[in-house]
Amino acid sequence: MPVYAAAFYNEMSRRLVLAYKHGGRIALARLLARLMAVHLPGRPAGQRLPVLVPVPLHRWRMWQRGFNQAALLTIELERMGRGEAELAALVRHKRTPNLGGLGREARERTLNGAIKLNPALAHRLKGRDVIIVDDVLTSGATTRACSAAISEAGAVSISVVCFALVNQDHR
């Protein structure tokens, strides 16, 4: 699955992500999305835009944080003409702990069965190119869970765009 990232996860990108995600600096969404957008491949004339699907938050995490950082990035990418947002295509049914500090296998176990396709919106993904949107891609466990759910809808292709990518040597 192709992954497009604006930056590697380092001290500078970490500060931006923490300010955005946990510091409530939601105005950073536009800047982060602009940096992400330049890494997405262009579309040939006449080809339909891809569907942009944010990584979902569980309702409790949404309530605690007050916003879904991936959804805000998705909205900004749509405003820039990079795709068509489908904010509710995926649902996080299972409340999961913060994945920070967990290794790849622990993340996979934690996310098992947590993310599902919204059956009412599955038809909007069928036969389409879909781009999963997230702020940080660490082990890939979350995007694999999202991809598995999106595959059920019959998407033609699935890729990922994120602001920061954790170097594979550190996964």
C-alpha cells in the first residue's frame, strides 16, 4: 500500500503533532494538510478524485479530545481539491488505549476488530481510489485495520497520506 508522508517523525514534526493533537492547536490542520498535499500524486484530467477517509476515533476519545485530528486534515485536503471527504466511512467500535509506546505486535492485537466499515456508506467507496488520512504513521497497524475495512467495500486502490512517518528502523 503506497504511503505518502510530508515528514519523518523527528523532534520538529513531533512538536507540531503534539501541539496539534494534544495542545488543541487545531488551526495547524491547514498547514499540516498543505505539507501533506504536495506529496500526493496528481490526477490525470478527467479522472475522478479519490475518496479521503480519516482514521476514526472512538466516541470516548472524540469526547475527551473534542476533535478528530485526522478528520480535520481530511477536510483541509478536500478544500485543496485533493479528494472527496467521506468522514464517517469508518467507525472505531472498540475503545482502545493510547497506542504510544506499544510495539508493532501489541498495536496489532489492540486494534483487532476495533475499526469497521460503516455499512451505510460502503457504496461510496466501491470502485473508487481511497486515501486513508492520518497525522502520524507509526507501525502501520492502524492503517492496516482501516485498509482491511475499506477493502470490504470494494475500493479499487487504497493508499495512505500522513503528516509524519516514523522511520521504519524505529518501528
